[in-house]
Amino acid sequence: DLFCFVFFAQGCLSMGTDDVDSQERAVLRLMGGTKDEEVFLGLSLGSRLAPKILGDSGKKGRFLAAIPTAFVERLLRSAPQYARCCVAMLNCFVDDPVAARRFAHLGAPILSQVLQELEARGAPEQEPAAGDGGSTTASEAETQAAEPLQDALALLQRLVLHVGPEVMDPCVAGLSQLCEIFVDADADTVMELLPLLRSLSGASSEIRSMSSEACWHLFLARESLRPQLLEAGWCRAGTDELTEDTLKKGWRLVPEVFKACGEPAKRREVIGYVTNLLQGGSLVQCARLGHWVDLIATIVLATVELNIYFDLVTVRDMEATEQQGKLAVIDLVELVIQELQRSEDELEATVSSEQLLQLLDVCHKAVKVAFDFVKQFDDEPGRRVALTPHLGMAARIIGAWMVVEPSKFEGDFLQALPHLVRHLPSHMLGSLLPALDNYHSHAWADTPGLLTKMLELVATASSEDAAALQRSGAVARILVPAVLDPAVYLPEVDLGDPPGDDDMPGLEVPQVVVAAASSGSVTGPPMCDCGDHPALPRLCRWAQAVWLVAHPLSADELKDSLATLAAALLVSVPHEVVAACAPDGLAPLWTYLVRRFTGLRSGSERYDPSRSSEDECWMRVAHVLALRVERHKSVEDEVVQALRKSKNPILAVPVLSEQVAGELDDRVVEALRYWRVFIVGKFPQTLD
């Protein structure tokens, strides 16, 4: 049969030689053949050769490009035996993330294969033909039917893992059919399909809702399956918005879930279950449905688990299953804290002050556990690397809480920051960004190494990584006010070298004469009056690194934020040093900021709070440019020329009412007043 043929062909792979290059050439020749038989054999042999070739970066691209994806799709849609062979061959490729992306468009035909295998499994057994030596036993038939189904499911899950849940977005009709089968299937089939459905939390809203409702419907309707579902981690993945009826039934079962998961090892299932209910609803809905006590009990349980967890990881390595279980604890605490912030006003109108204080109290205890773990982190020098992921989990809780109620743990936060910065890589500090943004001062900027790691997040962002770019913009918006704070003097901050600094020549301190800078009307960090200060060239390099990320982008708020950060890094650097360190590299930066300053606003004379995002971005540009012009005069001519093109230059700067001025940073208000005086001085006719 076909499988025997394929395995036979794969067994003959050596083709008389053990040389991988020769084997690869033979496979490429077959896959490029004109006959389907040649291509099929090439794919079969190539799947056997895949582990060797995909591990070689030099061969991988050529090999993947040669795979005829149109033929693969046609094979998936052909007779069952060919489709099964195709699934088996694809499973040999998709363990490699790059290779998986090559097949990202095949979600729909693979899902069709899953549905066909499910249909074949449910079909009545055929009577043996006359003269047959016997019939296949029931167990043998189940085994034969299970393997192709498991192969197809494994293939889909690998695509979701390596490419993302979006590979299933074109499969709405197929997934709807799968969900219908799922809720009525036998226990074994349910357990086979469950991992796929629970992996779709990042897919489109329609698919998320469909899979969430199917899983919850099954759990609520099939009492006999609940213990199995909980044991299998049914509640460890995210849940999309649930209907009111599902939430009612789900919260009503919380006591039963508590009872079923009474053993310490199963507590995480209770926590995961309640986390799913909150993800599918809200704290407000929990209160309205009368289950506030159940929520408080679950958070108390989560705090106990969190304490045990952080105590255990300091004395021994945890198994993967334990770590996964504790993630549910972190998810619940983080989610409750974020819900507190989002629904504060609505909660106050729904629950009593005593209930709200009760929730805050149990959250305080959970947050304190996270702070205590961070503070003792340096006591484990031999296991710091192994403990880094757990420190990152503590950072998630701390970062979320400092947005809700920063005053409660203000001192603890500043004490914990040095430990977090010292031991966490840059990308794991992202969970602290909202906390830093919400902090009442920029005292956090004095934390050794923090500014360096935040700048690394910006300077290492790739234009091909949309998420990293958006994160870099968020970092820039937080850093600009801090860098422009008079209390933060960058030449004295211990900044490391920017990434790739070895490739940027001229790090030596330039010998230049620095003109004395007069104090102006715009408040900002002081100007460095020492032209040979060793930190000045490094600041120029950081500004260049940030501008290199911003420069290729289209003009928008993200580019404005990055460009403003690059300029803000130079506020304390004398113009003579900038010119010596980067004679050409930063000229486009100032040109861009001048153009945005004079053209970003729509011409409305007054500040409009409804356009706050655009106006706040413009104000950051206005502030940093005011400092530049007032201290260096180096871009003054560019500003004047740009304003001259406007019919009424004074409209470039909004008028602030006393109320709005009172809500803005005093330094920004100073900068705007500076610009109105500047424009009137250069264009006296605007007074008319």
C-alpha cells in the first residue's frame, strides 16, 4: 500500500551515498520534476532528510523554497491515503519555525483532513467481504483511525505554535463544525481535540468566542468529564468573552471545582478555572452574580500558592508542570489587579466599601509576597540564572499593582527596582513600563542600569517586528519626560554602550571648545560645560542608535516619539560635541522635528483635550526643540523658515486655558510660552 511504498522509498534515501549534499541535490531534482510521481517521491524523501537540512542555515532557505506548496495543498485535498501521507510528511518539516511559516496558508485543508478523520472514526464498520480471512477487531480499528487523526491534529497545533493562532482565521466554517463534534464527542475524542481548541486564544475574536463557548458548554453540560478536563489543564489557557448564561453557570460550579480539586497539587486548577471566568467576564459581573466570596477565597488560595511557589524555587528546581501550574496563579493575581484599574468606578458603584477593602487587602498580601521574593533574590547567587523566569513573574505582579495603587508600596518599589534591573534581561522589564509611567516622580531613573536597559529596548527594535516597535514607542514616551527632568542629569548617569557600538567609529572624547550656555526660560537638565566629559560621546551614540530605528519609519506618532527621545538624549550635550561626534548622522533628526513641530497640529488655535494623543506628542516635540533652540540656536533658522511657510505662524502653538495649563507639566507650559514669544519676536505681524 501507499504507506509501505513511502517507507520503502525513505529507506532507500541514501541512493548509494551518505553525502548529505548529494542526497539534497537528488531530492531537489525530484521536487522540481514535471510529474506528480516525481514531486511526491521528492517530498517523501525530503521529509526524511529535513532534520539534517533544516539544521543548516546555509541549506535551509534553498530547500524550503524548492518545496512546491501548490502541490502540497493539492495533495491535502486529494484522496484520503494521499492526504494522510502529506500530513505525515509535513509533520517532519513544521518543527522548524521558519519552515512552519512556509505552510501557514494550509490551515484550512489540514483542518478539513481532521474533520474527515473524525468522520471516518464515527463511520460504521464495514462487514468483511466473502472469503476474507477475518475482520479487524474493534481495538485495531480504533488504533488505525486514531493515528491519522493524531497526526493531523499535531500538525495543526505545531502551525499554531510556530506561526500563531492567525493560521486558523480562514477556517471559521471548519472550526464551527469541529466545535459541534467536540461538544458531543466521546471522552477520548474530547481529550484529543481539547489542546487545539485551547490554543486559539490569540486567534480572531469570532474563533476565540467559538472555541471558548464550545469548551465551556462541554464542561458545564458533561458532568462526568469535568474531573478529566480539569486534570488535563482545560482551564489553563485564555478564555474569550462569555455569554451571561455561561458565566452564571460557571460561577455556580466554583464550589464543586474547589471540592474536586481539594488536593494541594490540584489547587492550580481551581485558580485557572476562576481566572477563565474573569477573562470571560469581569470583576463587576462576578459581584453582580453574587460570587464575590468565591473570588476572595480563590485569591487567598492564589496568595498561599504564590508564597509556597516562591519559597520552593529558592531551594530547588521546579518541574515544568509545576511551573506551568504556577503561571495560573500569576495570571489570576495580575488579571484581578488590572481589572481593579479598569473597573474602579463601576466597582465602587456595584460592591460595598467593605467588599472593596476586602479585595484590596487580599491583593496587598499577594503583591507583598512578590516584593519579598525580589528583595531576597540576591541571597541566591548560585541559582540566579535558573530563577530569572520566576523573578519575571514577580515583576508582572509588581508592575500591575504600581499602576493601581503606587503609594502603598512606593518604598518597596524603589528598593526592588535595582534587583529587577540587575537580573532581568531588557525584554522582561516590559511589564514594569506602566508602573514607571504612573510613578509620581522620576526617582526611578536613578536606578543603576535601568535607563540603559530601557534604551536597549528601543535601539534593538526591528522594523520587521511590529510588537517590538510599538513597545519601543511606549518606552520612548515614558523616557522623554524623565530625560528632560532637571533632576536627571544624563552625563552623570551610568549608561552602558549602545548595541552595535563597536561598529560605530569615533568613540574617543572630542577635544572641542564649548561655549558657555546661558540659563534660559525653558526648564530642563543643565548643560554640561565640560567639553571632554567622557559620557558625552556615549550620549551621542545612543541618540544615533535611537534615530536609526526611527528614521526608516513613516511620519507618525511612533516616529515622533522615537525622534523626540533621540533629541532629548542630547539636551545636556553641547552642540560642539554633537557636531564633532556625529557631524552628519543627526542633521536629519533636527530637520524632521522642526517639520513636525510646525506642521503636526491641524491649525486649531486652542489646545483640544479630545486630541490629547496627537497634542501630547506635539508638546514633547515642542519642549525638546525649545531647549535646543534656546541653548544652541543651531536649528533656529530651520524653525523660522518652516514657520514662514505658514499663513499665520502663531497658530502653530496652541493657547492654553488656565485649567488646561494647570493639568500639564510646568516645563511643557514654559516651552509653549517660549514659542509664542519666539514667534511674535520673529513675526511681529502675527499680533495683527
